[in-house]
Amino acid sequence: MQPKAVTRSKQTPFTPAMRAALIGLLVLAMVALQTVAALAKPESLAPLAEKISPSVVNITTSTLVEGRTGPRGIVPEGSPFEDFFREFQDRNRDDEGTPAPRRSSALGSGFVISEDGYVVTNNHVIEGADEIIIEFFSGEELKATVIGTDPNTDIALLKVEATTPLPFVSFGDSDASRVGDWVIAMGNPLGQGFSVSAGIVSARNRALSGTYDDYIQTDAAINRGNSGGPLFNMDGQVIGVNTAILSPNGGSIGIGFSMAANVVTRVVDQLKEFGETRRGWLGVRIQDVTQDVADAMGLDAATGALITDVPDGPAKDAGLLTGDVIMSFDGVDVADTRGLVRQVGNSPVGAGVRVTVLREGKSQTIKVVLGRREDADGAEETPAVEETPEAEPEVKSMMGLTLTPLTDALREALGADEGMTGLAVQEVDEASEAFEKGLRAGDIITEAGQQKIATIANLEERVQAAKDAGRKSLLLLVRRAGDPRFVALSLAE
């Protein structure tokens, strides 16, 4: 018997078209999975909130204030309630008739940064308080003492004495946070107790009004009472201290500001070590280099910080001059005045740093030994001036300005320093570029083209020199009530 032949089924060949179709199906499947993941609900924030909540505290401050002397400010004069309030206040006077002092309370938030009881909050939360009570998540209350404060960044460092180690949180790198990152704000809004709100980083590097401002803007709900509370990233690290809100009605409208953690950590370290801040001080007045100023000075780009005045201090001792443009500080390029101020403030007091400046078109590097900003606050800054013989009074109009040389009478009338030389602005044409750029009658022009001037002839020489050099504008150093600034005015053909 012949064995049966085994019949094998034919294999269908795997053609390039089939391969392309398969790849297309796989791509569609991956896109579908990504879409489903994007539409899925985010993971709950509850585990993170439970982990970090014990480190967040409520802060109650108490201050003894003088009693009112009358009903003024409480009820309108002539109101039928005026006698009632006066009788009520009379019951609260001492034997000599002096209004009895009363105790005022305020609420805020904070967070623990070490197991031995250091607490961070806002300075405005505890400012002027004679008693500070810290309430923990567990309900326990402890009195706190102030280690140090920094009004410039609105940061305060407190300390409590606990019998057991306290739960605490760590600071994160606020510079690593990106616009769009998720954040959590925690605190005591409107005195309602521990509360959590979530949002995103709306913007970074915001400046409000302070010299050292570096705020993170967020839409996480922040209200009164949240001040001093932490802003967390999704790793449970503090990247900001909730400080302020922008609101027409006093409530959250989704624009809140937290002082960046990288600023706070430096302040906290100094408060812990010294009980005060110790910031570097260069000792110059500066302004941003705008495009018209850059054109007038012949600079390639509108960058750096233009020195408008050099009072007595480290910069003057080192040889920096008015009109120098600071291009780099301690090896870091200077983009604008804000960046320079922050970098100088973060530098150690007494450090010798190299400052690169542009002076008359040439680069120079000068070593400056920094002073201490806090020691310089309130110090009188008097610009150095050269004695120049007083010119015969004359009046001339040019560049939209009516000018006359300074006399002793004008110096006294304008509050100028004795011996200051320059041209006083008598009138400004309101249709001129000078008026548009803020020059007004009473201003004093002390330099033109970065050269001191004392007469109208000096100014005319600087105008002609600028034209001969192909410049389209002339840089003027203008002083108003002692405050200097540079203004670039276009030169007429």
C-alpha cells in the first residue's frame, strides 16, 4: 500500500503592502491609547495631600493696640448710634479716663521646615505681633518666637519648642518649575482651617514691587489667610511661599503669587545663621539699556545695566563711573537691571567680584569688593561733580527744550547740590520727543554724550560730535530731585 502523500498548505506571502497596513494599524492603536489616556481623569491628589498636610500650620497672632478715643471711624458723626458707642467706650476707660488698650488678632499660614521646629511664614503675617500661636494639623498649639524677618522678600522665620520631632517638608528647585506644571496650595484661607487647592504654574519670574521679587504666579485658589502657606509641586516639595493675590474684590480670581523657593531658601539660611539678612552691595544707581539708549551709545544690543550715579561705596572705590554699562557680574552676563540687582544681593558680603563694563566703547574688567546692602540703606548718596566756573546766563531752545546754564539761584530753587554743573530745563515743547520721553521743566541735564556739560556751547559741541560720528541720537544724563536717569533724544538732520 502506497503511503499517502502529505499535502502542505501554501503560505500566503507577506507582501510590502500588508506590512504597511499592519504598521498603519499599530500607529492607529497607539494614537487611540494616547487619546484615552489624555481623556482619563487625573490621579487623585489625596495621597500627596495626606503626606504633606501635617507639615502645614495655621498661625494666629495677637497684638495689643491703643484704645480708641471716640466713636470716630466706627459710626458717622451725628449718627443716632454715636451716643451709644461713646457710652460703651466710657465703660472701657481706666480711672484716668484713658481708653483701655485692646487686643487685635490676625490669621495666616506657614509650614515646618525641620523636625526641631523651624517654621516659615510671611513677614506681614507676624509683623508687630507680641504673641504668635502655631496650630498644627493634629490640633496641638505651641507658642512661637521670631528668629528673624526680611521685609524685602516678606519672609519670616519662626521657632517652636516641641517635645517630639515634628513632620516637615523640604524646599524644591523653583527654577525647575515650568509654566503649566501642577501645584498645590495649602493653608488657612479666611480662617476656615486647613484647606487644599490645586492649579498650575501660570507664569514665572513675576515682579510686584520689591527689589528682590521673584514670584511664581498660580491659579490655585489663594485667599486672605493663605499668606505664608506653601505652594507644593507634585513631588511634595515647597517651590513657593504664598504671599499675595491680585483681586478687585479681595477674593481669589485665579491670580495668586508665591515667592520662589530659591529666593526663600537663601533668606531662611541667613535668618537662621545671623537672625538677619546680609546681602551684597555694589553701590551704583542703574537703569535698563533701552534700544534708543543703545543706539545713542553705539552699542550692538540693548542689554546690560547703565550706571546713572556712583555714590560713595564699593563701586566708587573700585573705579566704576557714571555712564559705564555693566555687561557681566562675577562671570554672569547681565541682561537687565533686575537680574543684576538679584545677583548682587545673592553674593556674599566682602566677596571680591569681577565686573565687566563698557566704557567709551571699550570693555574693561574691574574688581569690586562688595559691601553690605543693609548697612547702606538710608545712606546719603551724593554724586561726585567737578567744579566748573559758572557761565554767563543764556537761554536757547534745541531738541524741544528751552535750556539755561545753572546758577546759584537756580541750584537753590531746584534743590541741586552746591557746585553741580549743567543746564536747567525751563520749558519743554509738548509736541516734542523730549516731552514724550518724560523731560519736564525743572529737570537738570548734567551730561551729554557721556561728557559733563556746563554751558549751552558744551551741549552744542556734543550734538555736533554725535552727528560727526554718525549717531542718530544723543544720550543725556537728566537729574530730577537728585535722581538721575539717561534719556536718548533723536538728532535733527
